[in-house]
Amino acid sequence: MAAVIRVCLIGAGRAGKVHARTLTQYLPNGKLVALVDPVAETLAATGSEFGVDQRFETLETALAWGEFDAVIITTPTFTHQVLAVMAAEGGKHIFCEKPMALTLAECDAIIAACERNGVLLQLGFMRRFDPDFAAAYERIQAGEIGQPMLIKSLTHGPGLPPAWARDLRTSNGMLAEVNSHDWDCTRWLMGSNPGRVYVETANFKGAAHQIDTPNFYDNVLVNIRFDNGALGSISGVCPCEYGYDARVEIIGERGIMQIGDIQGQAVIVGTNRAQGYVTPIYRTWPERFAWAYIREITHFIASIQHGTLPAVSGQDGRWAVAGVLAGTKSFLEARPVRLSEILDAAGQPVDAAKGQ
Amino acid sequence: MAAVIRVCLIGAGRAGKVHARTLTQYLPNGKLVALVDPVAETLAATGSEFGVDQRFETLETALAWGEFDAVIITTPTFTHQVLAVMAAEGGKHIFCEKPMALTLAECDAIIAACERNGVLLQLGFMRRFDPDFAAAYERIQAGEIGQPMLIKSLTHGPGLPPAWARDLRTSNGMLAEVNSHDWDCTRWLMGSNPGRVYVETANFKGAAHQIDTPNFYDNVLVNIRFDNGALGSISGVCPCEYGYDARVEIIGERGIMQIGDIQGQAVIVGTNRAQGYVTPIYRTWPERFAWAYIREITHFIASIQHGTLPAVSGQDGRWAVAGVLAGTKSFLEARPVRLSEILDAAGQPVDAAKGQ
Amino acid sequence: MAAVIRVCLIGAGRAGKVHARTLTQYLPNGKLVALVDPVAETLAATGSEFGVDQRFETLETALAWGEFDAVIITTPTFTHQVLAVMAAEGGKHIFCEKPMALTLAECDAIIAACERNGVLLQLGFMRRFDPDFAAAYERIQAGEIGQPMLIKSLTHGPGLPPAWARDLRTSNGMLAEVNSHDWDCTRWLMGSNPGRVYVETANFKGAAHQIDTPNFYDNVLVNIRFDNGALGSISGVCPCEYGYDARVEIIGERGIMQIGDIQGQAVIVGTNRAQGYVTPIYRTWPERFAWAYIREITHFIASIQHGTLPAVSGQDGRWAVAGVLAGTKSFLEARPVRLSEILDAAGQPVDAAKGQ
Amino acid sequence: MAAVIRVCLIGAGRAGKVHARTLTQYLPNGKLVALVDPVAETLAATGSEFGVDQRFETLETALAWGEFDAVIITTPTFTHQVLAVMAAEGGKHIFCEKPMALTLAECDAIIAACERNGVLLQLGFMRRFDPDFAAAYERIQAGEIGQPMLIKSLTHGPGLPPAWARDLRTSNGMLAEVNSHDWDCTRWLMGSNPGRVYVETANFKGAAHQIDTPNFYDNVLVNIRFDNGALGSISGVCPCEYGYDARVEIIGERGIMQIGDIQGQAVIVGTNRAQGYVTPIYRTWPERFAWAYIREITHFIASIQHGTLPAVSGQDGRWAVAGVLAGTKSFLEARPVRLSEILDAAGQPVDAAKGQ
């Protein structure tokens, strides 16, 4: 077992820096040894901030150097397949941010490359490592609320996504870039795959932001029927202005469970009798999921050290992509879409709800 | 202006007794003078409990006596049209519980009879009179959260509805009997009519309760597109076991608003370190909406005294029925249903989102 | 049993109007038939608002008329003894607001007059009738948190008390006028009499309000040792600006109990990511204890009708006065004061923790 | 600036292991290089758990080896002075757990030794580094609630302290071992030194635990008058059974602030309508203050690297001891005790409320 796993971070932007911080600050078993980013300024700034001297404009040059065990991919979604396959071919273990890729074919290519080269693949569904979500999952498994019947999951984010991420020609839009976590969480917590989805979207702020992208939406509401007959709802709102909001509510045969809260800090202040008292709200996702981001990378590094499969697999990433594709088809065609329509086109995935 | 409005209560069961209590305990301007119920035992028990001597098996006989100004109808939905029209023809003002009726034609018959006879008609959407909901409505109107973009409304109830109320052959099922309030609240708070709905249902407990009613469901999830482009979700779970739950969450262009809570009492007890602390939950709808039930009847009586239109109209009741019918059609046909499909069949209702 | 108890309200100001509303709106068994107030304008305004034609400047003249069964006394504390004794001598049942009186001798005179004339006496400790407090009491009695060891009770109010109420020459100050409820609640919930008290006070806002009253304070902190060895704390802050705040926390041998909350309404709004979300706070005591005020008068009227002793007795009122007197002596002399020092001077009260 | 600060941990028990985890897991700038513990088994177990090979039975032998820059002292209070002075004489920087020592003379000896040898001294008041408490402090400083007038701070812990820690012959009892944090927090947040204290204690569970230690108490309630006229309350309950509870409430001239909460996790479950819903509670202090423990050691290491004074000084530790001594004298003598009585006996401390 290697004492320290050396990591090359691909993508030195905001999400990348969250993982860079984990590796340099909170993870003695992992070491950030190299950075890849095509933008020179980003590369220099992040390299300097985290004291990483090995800096590369491309993954090819980083692989040519090669003194690392694993990569963490935090680049835009449309680059994932090429980078992940290249890293796998280079024999590097892969931590890949969500969404996994744009299509099921891309997902399949990544999964196949990892299997072919015997490297591990973990998807960036950090909510599974959040103390709240993880405890909730255990309690559901233990039967505390009985068989889950209905789940509602939401992700509302404060800021406008970058142009590529809200354009269906370069991404799968908010359903993928913002709500990937909800697609994964609902399937994980319910223990069943989505079978049919129906989606409505709305565009309230596009005009104010001079966005004329076709089919742009800033609100989305998903209705899911799971294979086991249970129901699910996902909502996405971005930008929502009021904070970063990620919560789940589940009704089981025996009761209700709520996971997460908007309260961002246990400090309450009241100074205005007519208005009320004020409680801090979560402002950003790194703030809300601080421990989850640390724990998911800790898990990835430990999986490499012990040669065990990560708890969040390529199949999990693929299922989230499948949900997104079905959902997008639904609102574009204004009809419910069966997951089988999406999956059949790509060949059946593995059956198990929980991945490999 | 009559000093005291005399009321005949039609339906002396659970919902009827809630109103009977308001009239006898909390409303000096209203007086419960007569009861109508076909079940002799119920009639006797409720009459005795509230000290009402005038007791009738039928509305006909009550009208023959005739010493009252208004009726409150709390009987099963399928009886509403006949009773309401008869009361209107008798010149009595009408407070009618939700759902208003089974079909739009029935709704229209009631509305027409009331107009023809110059009597007032108020629907039993008491949430509009709840201090929380009423304050929330005012704050939305004042623009506090900007233009509402997305609403989620839920009603989960603890007990199994009676057989007639869960059978699509004798009622419109849970969507109507439990979720009528959500249909009304979402339209009222969003200030827009529903334009298209999609519904999924699930049946988790039917077998355990030996229910073989066709199309029975105990979980329902509605996806709504409003005419103004906003989105909405309604969930219904019955029986949900854990309490009586009625909450709304709205995302507007400027922020979030949550209305209602599951906390039923401000007493918290912690005695088990491994488990946590325990907070009372609302157990029943009379408990959750205690003030709302008092305030809606107060409003009805005051409307009669002052000859003003009640704030919740027959059109509001008709819209809730239209949503239910569209929703039921949706899950039976597994497709989104436009409200116009329902409304066209019945003739267009008035346009305004807020009723007459 | 009289069908309706006729009540004369003595004191037509703010507190009086709360009870007037209960009698006219929420209590069919009670009827407000007369008002007494020496201020002509107040008398006319309140009389008009509640439709009471019998209006008197003095209790003497009201008694000369005499067509009522009971009085509710809501005048300033220093008038209680004379009015209560006079009403008792006139054979009227008495509901007396807190504080009962200025001295134990005055309390004794009231109690004796009531006993001598066979009239009932109830003190205005409405918290005992609040649904939260009442449920908490029952759960403590049932042993849910075990033997109570430590209690903290607070009353913080938004507005500056009137001049007479903050001057130790005309009242017992905030400890009495604001914190009487805490003296009663701690003794009631702990099931033990206070044995020794120590009090610190502070004056932060007197100068800004041009108050040069000797010994004026706007913050007070009481430390209590109960006769059974348990501990207690009372805090008073007035004016506190931020709302009306009345909460209790109890630690028992088996756990913790919290009673009450500052949340005044179940509507939460978040529109400012940097600040957080805003929850309404209780603004006033009539708002916080709306049901308690209704239920205590309902209890008083029912006690008269059934000839049973009210649950809150003159002895309860006397104990609160004793605590106040010991507390005031404590901060004036900067030392702990035993209740026996106060009680001995007045003759021993009855022993039982819960009054008569 | 040294890249890595080498630390010797003195005391390999529960508190020591919390810091050992920070050093090995979350602090790349700090390295745990040696352990001191007189108990062979503890030494071996903790050494093995954290991979520390240098293990010593005494500080003398560790100092003889000497390959470290700083010590963290987590041994029982009565050993602090000897160990801290010895470490200072050996030129090691010192992080010392609370309470600082048993007497002001011991505190002075530690402070003097650190000054004489030019080593830094930080006290273990980790609440100052908790995100909630730190944010609250900043907001008070910014004037959000105006001038603080009244503070309540509590520490209630689930388990019975060890025998030495509850015996006034070998410690200063719960007031010191449990409530040291409250003595520090109240002074820090109020920005004023305590001037007079009054304390009541209670013993409810001693008999059940066969504790016959003189003056044993398991409940304590402190009343404080600060030098600036503000008021304060501290409560201690141990064992409290229900969880680990550390909260503060402050009333300022402009409003209220609450810091901390009993909620230990954002997962709520309701399955029992009659009982309510259940929320996890904080069970232990390492759980409640997870980030605070990481951040205080991070601060200590950074202070050494940058040669800056730690934010929590020896004077802060000494003030907490002074409060404890005054409080203990108060309940033993049943009277309020001025801090000057304690401080005069020891020579005046520095004036500033916020330490050196």
C-alpha cells in the first residue's frame, strides 16, 4: 500500500480548488503533485496558491511526465470523456466530477477504458459523503421510515451558470449541471432506478440576462416514477438569488424524513420587531458540503490505497446522465419519457440500483 | 343588518362539528339553529353536544321549517350539487365544503342557482384564512419575493379516507378529497390558473388494507405549468401515518418563502442522547388549522351581514375541480393534460385568476 | 348553574380590552355587562368598541347598580387591594391581574375578603393555560424528564413600562410588573417554593429615556434556590426592542425540556444571501398568549358556573409577590435573601406548592 | 519560518486524541512527533493509533530527547503548572487545555515562565474558534445588537466527570472542569471582566452514584455582574444525560443573539404521530466542536510559525480561574463574592478585558 497517493488535478478553477484544498490541507495520504489547465493565468494562480510546481497546459504533457497515481477531473463536462479515457489509458485512477459526460456512449467509453486498464473510477456525487445524507441513508436502510414511497430533492443555486453550461448545444443544461446530484440522490436513497420521467421548465430571467439560447430555462420541475412504483420530484432553480439550497424530503410507509436545512450557521439575531429574526443561510456549495468534499476525496484515496471499489461508480454516473437525457427529451417533446427509450438506444446498463 | 345569522348545518359528522364549535363557541354573530343528517345517531349526538334542538333527516324538511339564513354543507362531495341547489332555491346563503362537486357541470349548476336566487356562496378553502397563509399571500402581493416562479404544496394526512372518497366511481379520489386545498392554494398564491398538468400515482398500502378499488392510489405527485409560465408541484400522501402535514414552498425571482411547519407545539423534550430530541407534530387538520376554521366562518357570517362577496368564490371551487379532473385524466392516460381539454368540454369559466 | 355569567371589567385599558374581547367574542357563557374606568375617554372608547352601555367611573357606583356576578380587575397594581376587597364585600367573584398586590398584607386582605364572602378568586397567570405551558406541565408531572433540577424562565418585553410600574415607590418594579409570570411559572413547574433568592440588576437605557427614578433597572437576573434543592433563574429585560419573549428551559434528572419559542409565525422568507432568512417574531403578549387569555377566562367563568376552585389561587398570587419582595430586597442589599425573611414578617402562608 | 512545527502531546487520553487527530489528519504544518503519558497502556494505544514512535512516560525524558518545538498539555488540571513551567524552561511553545490551573499563583507561574523563556502560550478555549461563536463575536463587535446587556451561557455534559474533577480537594469542580468555557466566553463576548459573582449549587445524583465527596454538586447556577454593569448567567449540569449542550444567548441594547443549538444533524424523522418528530442532538463535545478543535490548533501552529501572539492568552486562562475561585467561594460562603477579593490576594492581573 502506497503511503501517499500522488494526484494530478485537471481543471484548476473553482471546483478544482475545492479538491486542491482537501488534498493539501486535510488529507495526509494524498498529495497534489501536478496541475493541468489550458488557461495560463488560472494554472499559475492555483499552482501558486497550493504550492504545486508541476503545471501543464494539457493532460498529454502531464502524462508524459507521469509522476502521479491518480487524476481528479473538474473540467467542463464536454471534455470529460477524452480526458478520462486518456488518463485511464495512462494507467491513472480517476475521480471525475459530475455530470459524468454528455451521452451514455461517452459514459460507456469511460467505464470501458477504466475496466480495460484496471484503474478505479469514482464519480463526484459528494452528497453521499455528507454526514446528514450518509446518516439518512443508513437510517432508511435500517427501515426507520419503512419502504420509501415518495421523494423530493432540490438543488437551487445562487449564480447564473457559465454560458456553455446553460446551452443545450454544449451541455445538458441545468438538469445536468445543477441537478445531477438530485438524479443520483433520489435513485440512491430510494433504492430503485427511475423508469419514467416528465419535466416542465420555465424561463423567468433569461431576458433580463440577455440570454437568447434556444430552450434556455432557469426553473425545472421533474416528476419521476421509479421502477419499484415509488414517486419522485426534482426541482432546479438557478439563479435563485437567496442562497445555495440542497434538501431532500422522503415519505416512507412508516413516516417522514427530512435531510438538510437552509440554516447555514447557528447564530440567530433579532433586532427588528416588525420584521422578525434573521438566521444565516448557506451561501455556496463549498460551504454547505464542506465535510462531504473532504470525505469523498478521502474515500477515493483510501480506495486506491486498499484496491477497493469506490462507493460511487461509473454506473452511478451513467444513470444520472440517463435521467438527464430522458428529462430533456421530456420537456422538449412535452410528454413523459421512459428511461428505456434512452437506455435502449445505448444498450442496457447493469441492473442493480447501486451500481457495479 | 341582522344582528345574528342563523345557520343550518348539513352534515353532522367530523367536519360539521368543527364548524358547529365555531358557531357555538367563537362566533357571537352566528347561531347554529338546526342540523341536518340522515344518520339518526349522528344527528342526535351532535345535536345534543351543541344544544341544537331543531334536527332534520333531510334538507327538505329543514327548509319546510325554514327559520335560518344560511347553510353550511359538510356532506360527502357527491351530495353537494343537489343540496346546494336546493338551499339556493330556498333562498339560503351557502358555505360549501371542498371539493365543490364532482364535475364542472355540477359546479356550474350550483353557481347558477346561487346567482339566480341572489344568495352568497363561499367555498371551504380555509387555508386562505390561516394566519400563516394569509400573511404569506399579503407578502407575495407586496412583492417581497418578486414574481413567483415555482411553488410546491403538499397535503399528507394520517388516516385512510372513507371508501367513497378513495374510489374514482364515487369521488375524484385523493386528488380531490385531500389535495383540493393544494389546487386552490397554488392558484391563489401564484396568481395564475393552471394550464397543463401531469400526474403520477402510486399504491403502496392498498393491499395491506384489502383495497381492490380500481385505480386506487395512496401517493400522488402533480406537475403543473401555470398559464403565466410558472411551475408547480402538489403531493398527496394518505394515509401518511406520521401526522397531518400541510406546507407550501415558493421560489420567486427574488427569493424563497416557506409557509407552514410540521411543528405542532413549542415544547421540545430530549431524554435520549442516542436518538435526539422530540418535537410535537400536528396530528390532525382541526388542530393545524384551528384559527383558519374559526376565521373562515367568521368571514362567511360577516359577508352575509354586510352583503359583500365572500373572498373564496364558486369559481375558485370550480377551478380546483377542473385541476382535479385534468390531473385524474393525466394519470389514467399517462400523458400531460391541458386544462383547456377539461374546460372546453364544459364551456369556458371566467378568466380572472382570482375568481369572480 | 347560571347559563351566562355577567362580568364587570374594572380597568378599560390594554389588558382590560384583551379580556373584553374574550368575553364578547369567544365566550358564550360569559357576558361583559359593565365597565369601570376613571378616565372618561377610555371608558367611552372601550364601552363603544365592545357595545357595553353600563359604564362607571368607580367600582362603588357599579356595585350600587350591581347587575353582575363577577369582576375582572386589570387596573394598576397599587389599586388591587381596595378594589378586590370592595368587590368581594359586594359578593362578586374576582379575577385579578398580576401582580396580585404590593405587599403580602394586601394579598392577605384580598384572600381573607374572598373567603369571608364566599367568592372565588383567580389570579391572572395565563401562562398556565397556554397550550405549550399546559402540555409541558402535564409531561413533567408524568415524569418524562424526571425530577426537575434546574429551570430558567424569561420575560423580555418590547416597550418601556409606564412610569408607575418602573418606580419602586409606586410598584415593585419590573420584577413584579414583567416577571410575575416567571415567579409563578418556576414555582408551578418545579413543584417547589422558592427558598432563597439573589438578584442583580442593570440600568442601560434609563439615561436615554430621561429616567432618574431611584433604583431604576431595565435588566434583572434572579438566582433561586427552591425548598427542594432545585435551582432556578429568571431574567427580565424591558424594553428589549426585539419582540415579546417568554420562554422556559428545564433540566430534569432524565433530560431537557424547552417551552415556547420566539417564532411568531410559520412563514420564512429569504431574499438576501449575505444576511440569511427571516422568521417573524412574537411582537406582543396578546399575540403570544392569544389562546391562553381565552382559556384562562373560560376557566374562570366555568369555575363560577360549577362552583369549583380556580386552578390559580390567591396563594399563588401571594407567592409571586413574596418572591418579588425577596428579590427586590436582595438587589437593594446586595445579598441573598431567604423567603422566610419576607414570609415571617407577614405570617406563614400555606405550605403546599400548588396553592390552596 | 519552519515548514512544519513538531509537537509533543502530553496526555494521551480522550482530549489528547482529539488534538492528535487534528495534527495527523488536518494540519500539514504541524506534526505529532512525540507522546508523553505515565500510563503505559494509554501511551502504547495512542502511539499506535497515530503512528507516533517517540513515547515517553515523563516530560523530563521527552525534553531530554528534545526534538520538538511545542507541547500540547491535556493532562488533569492539577498537573498543568509543573508541566507547563517545565516545558517553558525547555524552550517549548505551549498549548494548555482548560482550566489553566488550580490557583492564580499557578497561573502566574506559568505566564511568567513563558515570558521568561520567550515561548508562546495558548489556552484551550476552542469555542472562540467555533464558526458560530467566532461569527457571533464579529457581529457583536460590529454593533449589530448594540451594547450587550445580559448574557446566558451554559455547558451541560452527558457523563459523570472523573473522581478528581468533581472533588474540590483535587480540582475546582464542575465550575472549572465543565464551565471554564462559559467563564471565558461570557467575558470575551461581553467585552468586560466579571466584577461580582453569586453561585448556587445542587446535588441531585450524588447519592445514586455513591458520591460522598464534600460539597459535591451536579447542578450550578452563576449570577455575574460585569465591571461595565452588564449581567451574566452560567449554568452547569453534569451529568445531564440528554446530550452535550453548549449555547449562549445575549440581549443587547438593540436586540437578541442566540449562539449554538442542540440540533446535532440536519436529519429529521417522524414516525409517531402521538409523539412527534425526532431531531438528532449533539452527543459529545468533540462532535459539537469538531471545526473549533481543528481551528484552534491550526491557529496555535500558525502563531508559532509567524511568531505572533495567540488570540487566547494566559491572562484569559487566568481570568477564567479567577471566576471559578470567586464562584466557589460564593457557594461555600453563601454570599456574593467580588472578583477583587480573589485578585487582591494574588496581585492585580492586567486590566484589559481581552488579555495581554
